[in-house]
Amino acid sequence: MLIRLLLLLRLAFLAALAASAALSGATPLVLSQAMSVNSSAAHFPEGAAAQAVRLPDDWTQSRPRYDGGAWYRVGFDLPGGAPSNEPMALYLARVCGALDVELNGQRNAAPATRNCQQPRWVSLPSPLLKAQGNVLDLRMQASALQRVASRHRVGALSELHIGRDSELAGEHASRLFRTVSGVQIVGASVLLVGCLVLLLYAFHRRETPLLHFGGLLVGWAVVSALAWWPDLPLDSKLVEVLVCSGFAVVAAFAVQFLLSHAGLRSRPISVGLALQLPLVPASLWWADPNRIFAIASAWHALFALEVFATMGLALVITWRRQRDDFVSTLLIVAGTAGVLLFELATQVQLLPAQRVPVLQYAMPLVFFAVGARLVRQFARTLRAAEESRASLENRVKEITADIERNFTQLSELRVEQVTEKERKRIAADLHDDLGAKLLTIVHTSESERISTLAREALEEMRLSVRGLTGKPVRLADALADWRAETVSRLGQANIEADWRGPTEEIEHLLPARAYVQTTRILREAVSNIIKHSGASHCKVRSSVGERDFGMLVQDNGKGIPMELDGKLDRGHGMSSMKHRAKQLQGQCLVESGPGYGTVIRLTLPL
């Protein structure tokens, strides 16, 4: 009876506080005091010793190591002193555990959820409400710190807000968006970006960082969903194991992404990360239930250490290889480190618990910054690849042109080889057949004229054969042969010959064909002087330049008649001389006038 009396006195005190707040016009009611009993009974244990607790109540402070049920009782009077026509509601900003609500001894339905960040909204039926002396009992079934993987899921109860629906709806909606809806939107965005990155990797299999970054985003979205999902049909311990295992997957993808992005590959690290994935759930599932938090905290510290070490290595590699990207990399690494350190500090109670899930918002911002940087680098790489492809195409065109040119040259060489072979055959036929017959005529003919003509024809044939099959001739030797023949022929015709050539040593070679054609041009010029000019003197000059050589043949004869003026190539073999010079890519010019003699200028390339 004494205990019950003390309980009623405390409830009266709480009701008085609530009434004073109502009289002062403070609506809705904010109840920050409650009587609490550790019990899992179906109703508030009336005979149990209750203690006063302040709200919000954090079980790590008020009942450490306690795992089970706890009842809270508060008393309140309605604002205004009478039930309102507008529906009334109970609003709890944070409840970490299963919640049951009783109003004035009648059970009232409360939304079930495992998400400790989700605010609770409980409608208070008007028929159950009284103007004064209302008793609100709340039973919460929650876990101790030792039995959960994160401090955020330890049993906790916030202040109680009682008021009209219209008064509480705004705050409830705001809290719901900050802690649930906003996290869901961000998580869905991360999942979408992760799927897009993986799809991009499917088209660019060599870009391994895309695979790891996409896996990181998808893994984070799944872990985030496990945190905000209202009521997973799974055992509480299994949920803790899944959440911690999800962080193992996220850490593995984060380490692999940082390594691959830095251009590093380590088989021992890959094997260690792969072995870590099954060890995390196994160590939690078969561990003592009272050691789950300790084991999970050790794993979380190891994950953070792995990520911090890899980020430091990535910074060093970026500084050495890509200093242009160092500042952006440093900012991203600093942001990631800051978020992780903040979360670790919250877990070990160096910082108070935040009203907003900082990790659920901050890490996606880091991911999006990394994604933007990857997109920029990928665009830059794609642009460089396009430039390389264009350069390669130009190079292929150049090589193709070289191949076609070489093929043309080979074809021409083949034609030249076939032509050379045919020339040799013709030369052999001329030498063996026609040469033998001409030589027979020279030695057997009784007519001196026939013998002379046969000897000249034999000499021309030998010259032609030499042009077909002969080797290049030193230009100095060719000039000597031409000089001897010209001076001899002019001397036999009683024409004084004046031959002058270069005095320096000549090293140029003259192709056999050029030698034969030049010989014939010179012979034709000398024959014209002997037969038609009536000259008594002939001057011959030869000169050699770097790329060509020239010959000048000038006589003091009567010149070419007037009737052939303008038509010098029609008589005296002029046409054949010019044609032969043109075949050798040279030129043969004739200058003449009646009484002034004739000048022939021959220029041929070397």
C-alpha cells in the first residue's frame, strides 16, 4: 500500500506539472518525466517499485546491461480542461524498441517498427480521454548495448508530446522526413547511381574502378535500407549480423576501389578482404549474445583502419603520379575521414547522439563527389581515347598510303624486271641472229659499198644491244669516246674540229640507255655538218653540272635554208634528235640562220 501511495503521489505531481503547463498556454503537452519499472508484464505492474526517470531516457545510462521490457507511466490533464472535438495524438520523436501503449487502462495500437530513427504517432481515442487525471502507460521491449552492433539501436525513449493532430502533424512530418523519408530518397539515389555505374562497367570492362565503385554504392544502399526498413520479418540478432556484414562488403569495395583507382593491385589484400566477408557474420552469429557490441565495434574499427590506410596510400600515389588531381582527392579523403571519425566518436560516446542520421546523409554526399570526379576523369579519358583513335586512323591512312605506294613501286619494279628480261632476250636475238648475218656480209661481200653499209649497220646494232643490256658508263669515258669519234669523222671530212670538255675529274655515271641515245644525237649532228652545212670548222663544248650535263655543237656552215624556217624539226634528222632528248627527260635546241651556221644545244639530266 505504501508503494502504491507513493506512486499515486508522483503521478499527481506529474499531472500538476502538465496542468500548469496547460494553464500557461503551452500546447501541445511535452512530458519529460515518467515513472518506470523494469518488467515485461502484460500491464503496468502496480505493486512494483517504480522510479522516476527523465525523458529522453537512454538505456545505456538509466539501465546499462538491461535487456527486456520496461514500463513507463505518465499522468496528464487535457489542455483546456475538456476533450476537444479535434482528434488527439501522442507523438514520440524517437523510440528504440517494440512499443505498446495503454491509455487509462485500455490498450491502444502503436505502429510497429525496428527503425529507431522513425518517429511514432499514436492516436488517442477521444472516448478514452478525460479532462483530468489521464494515465498513459508505455511498455517498451528493447535490447541492451551489449546485444546490438550499434549504439544507435540501444533501447531509448524520447519525450512525450500530447496534443491535437494539427499541432503535432508538422513536427512529426518534419522529423519523419529528416530521419526516414530523406534517408530513403538518398538511399534510392545511391542505388540508382550504383546501378548506372555497374551498367557503364558492363560496356567498359577494362575500367575496374567502375566495378568496385558501383559495388560500393549498391552495398551502401542495401545497408542503409536495413537500417531504415520499418519492420523486417527477421530475428533481431540476424538483423544485427546482416547490418555488420553489409559494412564488411562496403569496406571491401571501398578498399578495392581506392586501390584500383590508384592503379594498384594486391593479391594478398584481395584474398584478405575475401576471407573477411564470411568471418564477420560467423564471428557475430556464434558469439555470446552479450558480446555482439564488442565484436561489432572491433570489426567496425578494423573496417575504418583499412579504409584510412588505403586512403593514405591513394593520396601518396596521387601526389606522385597525378598532382593535378591531388587537391580534389585530398578534399574527398578528408571528408570521408571526417564522417567516419564522427560516427566512431558517436559510437564510443565521445559525442552525443544526433537528431539526424549524419552518416546516412554525409556518406552519400562523399559518394556523389567521388562519382562526379570519376565522371570528369572518364570524360577526359574518353576524349583522350577519341583523340588517340583519330590519330590512329590518320596513322592507318598514312600506312595504307605507304603500302599502296610500295605496292605500286613493286608493280613498277616487276614491270621493269619483265621489261629488262625482254630487252635482254631481244638483245640476244639481235646479237645472235642479225649480228651474225651482218658480220657474214662484211667478210663475204665483194662490194665495198655493201661491206661498208653492213659494217655501219653492225655498229648501230651493237650500240642498240648495249643500250638494251649494257651497264652504266662513267661520264668521263663516254665523253672520251664521243670526242674520239667526232674528231675522227670530222677530220675525215676535212673539217677542223675544236673539242673542249671539263678539266676536273668527273665521277658521274651515265645510264647505258642515255649513253646510246646521246651517241646517236651526236652522230646525227655530226652527219648533218658533214653532209649539209658546207662548214670548214666545228666547235664542240661539253659541261657537267650537279644535276645535268650539256653539249654544244656549232659549225660555221651555210645554215639551214629559209624555206625550212620555223620547221627545223622537219629536216636533217632534227626531229629524231629532239625526240631522243625528250625520252631522256632532256631537251635539244637548234639555232640557225642562212650564212650564220648552226648551233645545237643538248641538255640531259644526270
